[in-house]
Amino acid sequence: MVAELKTLITFFGATGDLAKRLLYPSVFNLYKKGYLQEHFAIVGTARQDITDAEYQDMVRQSVSEGQDKEQVEAFLAHFSYEASDVTDAAGYASLKEEIEKASAKFGVKGNRIFYMSVAPRFFGTIAQFLKSEGLLADEGYNRIMIEKPFGTSYKTAEELQNQLTSAFSEDQVYRIDHFLGKEMVMNIAPLRFGNPMLNSAWNKDYIKNVQVTLAETLGVEERAGYYDQAGALLDMIQNHTMQIIGWLAMEEPKDFSDVAIREAKNQAFSSLEIYDEAGVNRYFVRGQYGAGKQEGHVAYTNEPDVPKDSKTNTYIAGELHFNTPRWEGVPFYIRSGKRMTKKTTRIDVVFKAGAFKFGGQQEPQETVLTIVVSPDEKITMSLNAKEVADNFSTQTVNLGWAPTAEQKAETPAPYERMIHDCLDGNASNFADWHGVATAWKFTDALSDVYAADKAPLEIYESDTMGPEAADKLLAQNGDAWVYRGE
Ligand code: NAD
């Protein structure tokens, strides 16, 4: 049996889509696994005026499919609800009362998590009211889980950060980026630091370049209102891509604690080169999907609710530089786009080719460590080996591992993992303010150039791997994308 984690979680936005679809099932899984037993309470709050029973009924609908009825009912007994408008200080008094009542009823003794499942404009306001209205516990811990996005620019992120830090210290803030809760992203650390062979080669002497691809096949769908403001740059690059890069580029942490991990990532982020206008044009490509051959795949500007003259990037490719001795001269290539050939998130670490010649025309090949994050999950390493033939020639062979279907079924979903880690006080897989701030400074430099329309907009055919300019970007360094949509 696992050790019980005593806690009281307050869900702001308790009646919303995220809570119903992902948060309650995650908490129920933690209950079934025994992390939550007797000493836990869940208080939901949102604007709707509903009773405890109606709230429990809503949660029942989220969690009960195919589950043991008795267990579901025992779980639901820990749930209560208090309506409040988060922008109004007055509502916090009754919420405080409810939290204290539930805490006493289930013997939680402090240990409060406040989960912000509300619109981002409320994150800072709620944090400040939690402190000013006395909702923070005097004993145990207080932690705040923040949904994304964390700001819309460096300036707005800094404002939010200032609001948060007036009530919480950095070690109490758990900024969610669900990519950090993905199994294969969490595999970067054991691969790097658990294998001295890879760890000692994780630098400019052996690595030629690093590639991170987040490709989507979908177009903008019904999200034009949001997406036309954000583009691929804010939707996928500023957050998920940069957080993955953090694990790849970080220095070696002195131990595997969350503090040391975040410190090692911050060392890397501090050395990230922020580009000026010339740099943005030299090292980045912005693209937008045009029509494709598949039925219904219209150009981005012909999508419903998208302005006909929109210059929003639906594709970004670029090259990052970390100015540290470890990474001198090693490009980190990133790309993300909509309407690409295949949906995939993957990392390709390209190692330099050896100099040894086997004779004839044979060129030594680069070897590649590939981590496929989703939707498949897979780790492969290509190696040079002998071809099965009479004469002596070499070929590239792949060593590979993928989790079994059973293992995948057992893998906790990112939200379950993140709530568990927050209960456990482990912030390794959450975004640190310094990394978020650096990512904003980096993407702001691009946003400024794009807003002023001082970079070409490359139109690419839908259902391809993006504009040719992205291939040229790598070719000018003698590199090529490993993944070409096969
Ligand atoms: P939603 O619109 O479905 O729910 C919002 C919730 O906030 C509702 O419970 C609503 O009653 C409550 N609310 C609104 N105004 C309020 C006020 N003034 N006072 C008190 N409560 C108020 O939103 P959602 O999709 O559940 O998203 C919640 C957060 O999660 C957002 O920050 C979003 O960016 C993030 N997020 C959502 C998803 C998702 O799949 N839904 C995925 C990733 C991140």
C-alpha cells in the first residue's frame, strides 16, 4: 500500500470543462491507488449556485463509468461546494469557512492545494485574495497549481508573477505544462544521466545538433478566436517546446531533487541567445498553411472566423543557441506547425559521424537518438553496423524500445501525475519562473518582428512538413531534419 498524502484541494473553476474531463478522473485515480485515503477533502468553487449534492452528482458523472459504485460513493463523500465570484473579496469568507470545515471534518491539518482551473486573467487575483482573505493554512503546506497560459508576453507574465509572489513563494507555485508530465519527456533525464556513455557525450564534442518537432495534422478547427492571436509561437513553442528543450539543454544537476533540476535548467536558460530582428530572420522561419489536396483542407485564411488578411504563424521553425562551453556551436532546431503530414511529438539528438573510413565510397553516418513522445512512444538509437553481405560494407541499424500496450494502459495521464507530484511536493516536472521568463523574452523578440511584419510569411501546402525555407535553414549549417513525415 502506498503512503497516504493528506491534503485539501480547492478547485477554482470546479464546474468547468477541464475539471470535469481531466481533473476529477485524475483525483479519483489517486484515490484508487491509495495516495488519497481518509484524510483528504475536495472543495469545489465556481460562479454557479449549486448544492453539495449537485456538485457530487457532477463529479459522479465524470468518474463513475466502469467503476465500483461503492468506491465512487466513498470518494464523493469527500467533496463539497461553495459558490463564489473570484473577483469579489466578499465571497472568500464563506469559501474560507467551507475549507476550514472540510479540513476539520477529514482531519487534514493544513496542507492546502489551490488549483486554478479558471481563465488565466483570474490567476493573480485569486492568489492575492487567498492571502488577503486568510485562506492559506497556518500549518502544513500551501501550494498553488496554475493552468496555462502563464501570461501572453514577458510583461504580462511578469505582472502575474508579481501577483503570485505577493502571496506564494516560488517553491509553492506549480506551473502546469502537461508536456512535462508525459512519460517520454520524463525519459530524457534517465537516458542522459543514467547512461555515462550518453552523459559524457552530451555536449558539443559529440552532438551535431538537437531537433524537437511538435507536428499537428489538425487545422485551426473552431479555435480561430484564440489561435489567430496566439499562433504556433505562443500555442506550442513558448511553452511546451521550450520546456522540452530545458531537459535537453540543462547542465547536470548535482542530485535528482526538484531544486537541483530547476537550477540546472535555469543555468541553460540563462545562456539562451535572444535574437534581434536580424537574428529572427536569420534563424527563424514563420509559415502559414495554404490549401491542401485533402477535401476540406482550405488555406488558413479561408478557415471560418480567420481574417482574410491574417498573417498569423501556423508554423514556426528555428534554431536556438545556448552560449555555454557545453553547447558552443550546437544548434537546437525546433519546429511546430498545424496541418503537417503526421501528428507527432519527437526529439532527435544527432550525434556527429565518426572519421573512420571503411574503404571504398562509404561515408561514416551520423547516429541518432530518437525519443518519440506521442502519439506513439518509442526510444531508438541508430548505429553503424556491417551490412549482411559478402563484401564489407556498412549500414545503419536501429536499436529500439517501446512500452507495451499494458504498460501504456498503466501509465498515469499527465494530469494525474502532476496532481500527485504537487501532493508530494515534487516540482521537478513543473515550469520554473526563470525558464518561463526566458521563454517569453525569446518569443517576444519573434512576436515583435512578426507583429511589425518584418519577416517573410512562408505559405506551405497543407499536409506537408512545412515550408521549404525550414529545410534551407538546416541546410545552411550542413544539417537536415531527421524526421520527414514518414
Ligand atoms: P471553462 O470555461 O470550461 O470553465 C471555467 C470555470 O471558471 C467554470 O467553472 C466557471 O464557473 C468558472 N468561473 C468563470 N468566471 C468565474 C468567476 N468570476 N468567479 C468564479 N468562477 C468563475 O474553462 P476550462 O476549459 O475548464 O479551462 C480552465 C483553465 O484550464 C483555463 O485556464 C484554461 O486555459 C486551462 N486549460 C483548459 C484545458 C481544457 O482542456 N479545457 C486544457 C488546458 C488548459
